[in-house]
Amino acid sequence: MVPVGLLLVLCGLPLTAVSLGGTGDTSCGALIDPTFDEPFNPDTLCGSMHLGTLAIVASLVLGGCVLLVFSVLGALGRVPLEWGAWLLAAMTAASAAIAALLTWRLTSWHDDVLVRGWTPVRNLAGYTAVGVGLALAVIVATFTLDSADEH
């Protein structure tokens, strides 16, 4: 589980340096270097992109760090290793729910600025759900193979 925790952190941190989009003629800039005022205003195109990206980055980094702690404590026998799998399951469910909620919300918004701002965030949440879900599948498969070898 340690590699998965590191991977989550290492996937989250670079997202702070990437711009998810722009206004068509100018880039919104990265989280660490926005190219406009009010970088987290949810009523603007770039603000909504940055706000959503920040939430996903924070979730990946925090989730990865917690998974690393669970992995170390599990290896020492202080907590069950299954806690890490449950954490990944919760992260997968949350990412999928956010992607589904944004998909539903985007169909009802009539403001093109908000639609263009939140669409990349919805896509990133969906990709996050797939990636974390795959990591969960690998961990569950590993647990299953390890328990089969013991019997």
C-alpha cells in the first residue's frame, strides 16, 4: 500500500502546476501561479477551475498521506491493513459522486462561463475515481492472493 499512497501524493502535487484550461484566448494559469484576480471565485471560469482543482489536489495529497500512515501502522501490526482499502474505497466513491454531481449540475446550468469552468473539474474528478478505483482493485487483489497463499 505504500507505493499507492506515494502515487496518490505524487499525482496530486503536479496538478498544482498545471492549468486545466482557459478563457479561450488566455490560460487560467496553474494553482501556484494564477494569471488573473480572484483565483478561487466560483462564479468565474478560471476561479471555478482552480477551486475544483484545489479540492481534488487536497484530497489526493491528504488521502495519500493518510494511506501512507495506515500502511506503516498496518505493517507494524497497530491497525488492520484493511483500513487502507476502506480509505481508497471511500475516495473512489467520493470522486465518482463528485463527477456524477457535476455532470448533473452541468446539464442544468445555462451560464456558459460556469459550464466551461466546471467541465474540466468534472473530468478530473472522473479520472481520479478511475485511478483510485484501479489502485483499490490492485490492493484487494493483492490481499486476496496473499490470503489464498496462506491457506
